[in-house]
Amino acid sequence: MERCLEDYECLPCDVADPGQVRRLFDTLHERYRHLDVLVNNAALAGGAPFGSEAEGEEWAPIIATNLTGTWSCCRAAGPLLRENRGRIINLSSILGLRGAADQLAYSASKHGVIGLTRCLARALGPRGITVNAICPGWVDTQMAMDRLANLGMSPAQAVSLTPTGRFSEASEVAALVGFLASEEAGNITGQALSIDGGALA
């Protein structure tokens, strides 16, 4: 919230709290009457061995934020999205396309986001609303650096697994969001688009 651009108003919301989600979208409805684009980007990361105490502790909050929070926002936004123009863009992950033995909750939540995206594409398609998911690999963000430290990996080790030999930039992910929100992407829906430097190739 502290990094908001001057020209934009930021309304804080914990997407894992249904009451906060409801109040947020009530406020948006009162002020703007409709929405053009919803981008679900809130997420928690985590990872622990299967069956460990830590793995059990992180399951509920990660699922609540990454999957249930995405669903809650989509559900609240649905009536406000413009007919024949609305866009929903959900941030998943390449771990929504493959498994990770030590990141069960995170990977399961991101698989769920892709499944939710495909279901909503069918549900909202008749209204001319598109729903897509973006699946980033490693992106050069503080969250990624913290996650690498937790995994005991260096950035160089992570980059070595990527054919392009580098992390994605946040601006590249934002550009893909911008394209999916554009009129040119009006017939693209139900897709899970990777931006991972070829990691899943």
C-alpha cells in the first residue's frame, strides 16, 4: 500500500477475510458503479516437507489467501464487470502447472487458481467477459528473494534452471496483464499463460 502511485487510490483489503472483500467491492460499486478489470495478485508463499508440523500450519492460510481469496474477489466482482468488455486476470504460478514436493499448499492453491480460471471462463464467456491466468516462474521481486533464501537456493542456482538465464522482471508480468486486459485479447479466455524464461519447456 505504501508504494501506490499518486494518481491512484488504494483501498486495503485482506482477501482471506470475506467481510473485508465484501466491503471493498461495496465501496467500489458505490464510487464507480462498474469494473473493467479485476487482477487477483494477492498471495502467500510457503514450503515445508509433507507431513511436517510446518506443512500443516501453513495449509489453511495459503489456501485462504491464494485460492479462496481469488474466488471471493471474482465472486464479488462478477456483477460489476462490464458486459462484453470485462476482464479477470488471476495470478497463478508455474507451480500451478507442475508439482513441488516441499510446497504442497502453495502448489495446490495455484493449481486451484487455474481450475477456477477455466470454470469462470465458461461461466462468464456468454457475458463477453474473459478470464485468464498468468503463471510466472521466478520474478525479480523481494518475495522471490525471500523464498529462495527459505529454500536454501541462491539466485544464480535458480537462474541456472531457466533457459533464458535470467529472472522475469515485474514489468514483463505487468505487460502481459496489460495485454490480457486489452481489446486485442478479447477472444483469449480460459488460458494459463506461462512467463518463466522457458523453465517448463
